[in-house]
Amino acid sequence: MAYIDKIQHSQVLDLKAEVPIEEEQILSKTLVQRKDLGMTVFSLDKDQEIGRHSSPGDAMVNVLSGLAKITIDEEIFEVAAGQTIVMPANIPHSLYAKEAFQMLLVVVKPEVDHD
């Protein structure tokens, strides 16, 4: 059974190829979606934005290409290709493409009780 079943296994991959940058678009491809874990690859063209929102889990952004302006609460960060930032659970955040960028987003939510 493959737990990450949206991409090839035992093969070197370039995640950027999974979500090419398209003019004036935000694209995404979900790799894993469970109650306690989400993994999604995104691309945002220059000046595209994911508006202010919050998540019940910690959200880790790993920028694969380009440059993102990420606002966490009221603090602004510039995150470039090869860099990572964690947006804490339940804190409002937003993402803006200063340059077209691609990212891997991993959201880890509280474990689900199996009682």
C-alpha cells in the first residue's frame, strides 16, 4: 500500500514539475490528505495571493522556487527558494508571491483519538 500515492515511489522527483507556474494562476496538487496530516505542492504566479486564514495545525512551507512574502499574525517574512518557515496553528497567516514561487506545504494537525 502506498501512503503517498499521488507521485512516483523509488524515483528522484522534482516537485516543481508537479505544479508548473501558470500565468495569473494558483495551482495545487494534494499528495496526502488525512485528518491529522496534509501534504500539498503549490505554485503561485507573481502577485497571486492566498488570503489571510488560520489552520488547526502547524503549517510548514518549504519554498521550492521563487520568493514568497508570508505574513504570520502581523509579522512579515520573505522566504526564498530553499528556505522553510512554520506558520503556527490557529495563528492567522497569508502568502503573497513577490516573485512566482512554488512550495511544498505540510500541515500537521492534532492526532485523532481512536477511542
